[in-house]
Amino acid sequence: MIFLDSAATTPVRREVLEAMWPLLTGDFGNPSSHHELGESAKRALDAARTSVAASLGCRASDVVFTSGGTESDNLAIKGLALAEPRGRHIVTSAIEHEAVLESVDYLARIHGFEVTVLPVDAHGLINLDEARDALRPDTTLCTVMYANNEIGAVEPIAALAELCRAQGVPLHTDAVQAAGWLPLDVAGLGVAALSLSGHKLGAPKGIGVLMVKGRRSLEPVLHGGGQERGKRSGTENVAGAVGFAHALALAETDRAERAVRIAQLRDDFVADVLTRVPAAIFTGPVLRGNQAGADSHARTDGDVSATTPTRLPNNASFCFPGTSGESLLLELGRAGIICSAGSACAVGSDDVSHVLTAIGIDEAIAQTAVRFSLSGDTTAEQLATVAAEIETAYRAVRSLSQ
């Protein structure tokens, strides 16, 4: 099997599982309990929070553990918009994850918020001038993703954060896909809130983080025991938190080098596919080669935007006109290649990808989309095999449709 669907999920790293194991066995206490087992769990949870904060460059009190990216997005958007709204206006983009778009829609339907949706260009990137014009005196929140899960577009978050700060508007970014590939230093990014999900970077499913900067008010979405300093009730997933902290620290250790290496493999793979299947359409931002691994920490001014690429280093997405994306997936699956037709969170939906239509792809062509998302373990030999199998699968599907 060749696994090229890391944007959907990743396996739990052995080191992460080993770090979690004591919390699933001997130190299984509830961190809210006032006895030895509870206190031990509380110490482990506090250590995990401190570790995550160190990876993000924020305070430990800014870190809220959640069940994953979806909850983090919901808590950030609803929590920030409803806590101390200076108005009833939200700005977002046309290619956000469903967790963001549906949270914004909830605020519009139930709480009367007005929403401005920023369009994107053919590469999936917002226009900063349009973003500046969209911000108003009554804008209570701006939420724009750091990196897109389907086409890998990396938005100019640091520059957008500057615009938002000038207007006094908090900026939330969904950084689920960025983790492990792009700088996550929140000071450099300048965001007020940032969402992460553990299973995208080698931690288990069911654990995530919301970073909320400073003493910003946050209306809770879950009510009950008042855990996470009242921001997220529910007994904490201590083992998951420990696993998340360990996975994030490991991912940050060699992130810059890994991003450069995988970006080069991705570039060669894209060139190979387009040579074998000239009719294929490469969707999303253009490639920028080795610049994909640039690290903001190499600079002295902290300007993340100056060193961040416009495309995730591990993302390659195509449309194959005249075929069916699902049929191509079946053919590739028979060859032992695991990839995706788009967002794993939209599986079962008959709707055409809102991301692809937002960048101007015709609906019929959008239905032929296939996404390949590499991992840090992907090899050149694997990608050469996949490119050859794509050509074979493309010809097989085309022959059936003629």
C-alpha cells in the first residue's frame, strides 16, 4: 500500500503511543479528582499544555484542549463572536472547511450575524485589499484558514492579521492542515486564535487544540464541569493531550527540512503526472519549489508571511477531465494506492467541492478531482509508481467512458 491521504489522517507515531500508554494504564486518574491518581493526571495534563504552548510560542493558559479541529473551529468562531461582540458582522473566505462555514452560518441564522465571504483567485488565495475593505467598525471576527485541505492554498495570514489588528478585529485561523508543514509561531502569525487537530500530525483522533491568545473572552460551546478554565467543559482526554503535545513537538523538530524535501518530491511528481496525462489540470497555487520549507525562525523580524509558501509542500491536487474522480480512486485503490477525491469530511455528500468552484473550476470538471497528500515518509520511488499507475488508471477510465 502507498498511502497518499495524509490530509485526511495520519497513523499514530510509535513515540506518541509510548508517551500516552502510562496515562491509559497506571496513571488513569481524572485530573479533577483530589487524590493521588487525580493529581498525577493533572500534572501530566499541565505538562502537555506547557509543551504545546512552547511549540506555538504562546502561554500555557492560552491552550485549550478539545476533541479535534471541528470542535476547535466551532469554539473559536462561536465563542469569540458571542463573548463580547462589538457588532454582528463576520468576515470569512469562500474556501473554508465546513466546520468554519457551518459555524458562521449558525451565527447568521440563529444570532442574526451578517457575513462577508471573501472570494479567492484561481489559485485559492484571498486578496488583502478586498479583506481590508471587508473589515468594518461592527466586524466582531475574521476567520480565514491558514492552509486549505483540498488544494493546499496557503493564505497570507500574517499580513491579514496586521490588517485585522489595525481595525481591532480578532483573527482566527484554522491551521489544521498547516501543522507539521508551516510555521505555527503565533506571535509571528499575529492571530488571536488558532485551531489544530491531533490526527493530522501523528497523534490519535479525538484530540485537538484551540489557542486563544491572552485574556480574550470566549463563550463556551459546551457547558458542565467548567474544565479548561471554563472554556471547554468535559473531563479532559489526558492521554490524548499528552499524545498531541508529543506529536506536535516531534513535528516541529525537523519541520523545515522535511518540508523542503517533500516539496521537491511533490514538484517532481506533479511534473511526472502532467507529462503522462497532459489533459490533467493541476489545481491550486503554482509550485514554488524549495521555498516551501522556509522557516520564519530563520529571520530576525518575525515576518512569517515573507518566508511562507503559497502552497502546502505535501499537496498535489488534480482534475482529470473526461473521467470520474471516484472511478479513478477505485482504479488506483486496486493498485494499492490510497488517495482522496477531496475533503474526507465531505464524504457521502453529492455536492461539488465548494473549494474547486470557488477557484473557477467548472462543476463537471470538479467531479474529476483527485487529491494526493504526501507524508514525511513518502519516497521518490513510491511517487514514480503512483504517477505510472495514474496514467494506467486514467486510460482505463477514459476507455470505459467512450
